[in-house]
Amino acid sequence: MARKLRKSTGDNRYRARVEDERASLRTLIYISCTRPVYLMITEPVVASFSLWVGFVWGILYVLIESVGPVFKTLHNFNQGEVGTVFITFFIGTILGFFTNVYQERLYQKNVGTRGPEARLYSSMFACLLFPAAMFIYAWCTLPGVHWISLAIGITLLIWSLFIIYLAVFTYLADCYGPFASSALAGQSLSRNIMGTVFPLFTTQMYNTLTYKWANTLFACIGILMIPIPFVLFFKGPVIRSKSKFASQVMEKVVEKKI
């Protein structure tokens, strides 16, 4: 049937499921390698979230690399004491976990009216928390400021990272349905690239700008990204309706309701 439709209409988009399932290994590998990049470049939802989560993931590696030098230089921590600072990562993760529990309740309550955008309530909080935490971490890197202030900044930063990470995964999965693996692979590619690149210039950046101003720069970039979850929350359905891939998922949802 699909072959007849292609022949009569000249539209090669008509395909039967069995034809895709019988695709050659070479074709499947090609699609798997190129579609994530294609989505990351052409899909506004994937592109914006990939940029956002990639940046915060890069900051995570910057944070890990900076903890030792910051606490050793400013507060004379020894190696063992620096290790205890990483307890803040655990505390931030716990806060993120309980925030996600509340986010799931909001999702279940509002998914019927909001759709996939019901996944974004906590992310709108996290996009504000992230630069605030970066400013705390930046402006407390002074010898006269108690080290607990830095620990609080790190805790808040990890909390925001946890929320953003989960929001990106769940929202993209809901938006892209059968194409979710490609959308998620696109943002994973962005995260891995940022996680690789950021540590390459972190030490040089801190040496040139100092901890305070380097982290202030990161916080300012975080402020520029604040609109991302808000725009998707309020305009997400319109953006998705114009998407070649996400619109197909929307059509199937409408068909099921009918």
C-alpha cells in the first residue's frame, strides 16, 4: 500500500512500518548517527534545551575542578577536609529528589490541560536558582567570608542542576515520543561536548579573571538562559506544532482523544 502511494503521489514520505523494520544495518546506523545532530540543529525545543543542559553540565565539571583549589587556597583546607566538601553534592541531590517528587505531583495534576509542558514547573524555579547559586559561589570566594557560604552555594547549584537534568529528559521524551531517543541523544551529545571542553579552560580562566569574576561570568550566562523554560512552558504547544517531528506526536495524541 505504501509503495503504491509513493508511486501515485510521488511523495516518498509514505512508508510502512515493515519497510523501516527491514532497513539495512547501514541505514539504521546512518539514521542513529545523524538524526540526533539533525534534531539538535533544526528543532528549537531540542536546540534550546541542549544548549541549556550542556552549559549547566559544563559548569558541573568546572565546579568539581574548582572545589579543591578554592578551599585549599582561601581556607587552608587539607585533602581530607576538601573531600568532606563534596557532601554538599549529596545534599543538593537529595533536595533535587524531593523537588522531583513534588514536580511529579504537579505533572499528574496538570498534564491533562498543559500537556508535556506540565514537566516544566520545577525547571522554571531551577533556572532562577542556578545563576543565584553561581553568584553566591562567586562572591563568597574571599578569604574573609566563612567557608560555609561556599558550601551553601555549591548545594544550591547541585540542586538546580539535578532539577534541570530531569526536566530536560522528561520533557523531550514526552514531546518527541518515538523520536525521543534521538532527541535525548542530541542533548547528551551537547552535554558530553561541554563536559569535555569546559575543564580545558577552567584553570586558565580562573587564573586570569579570579574565582569571583570567572564565576560571575558563568552566572551572567545563566541569567541569559532564564527565558528558555518559561518560553517553552507558555509557548511550547505553538513551537511543537510547527515541528516536523513533535507535531506528529501531537497529532497522535489528538487522535487518541477523539
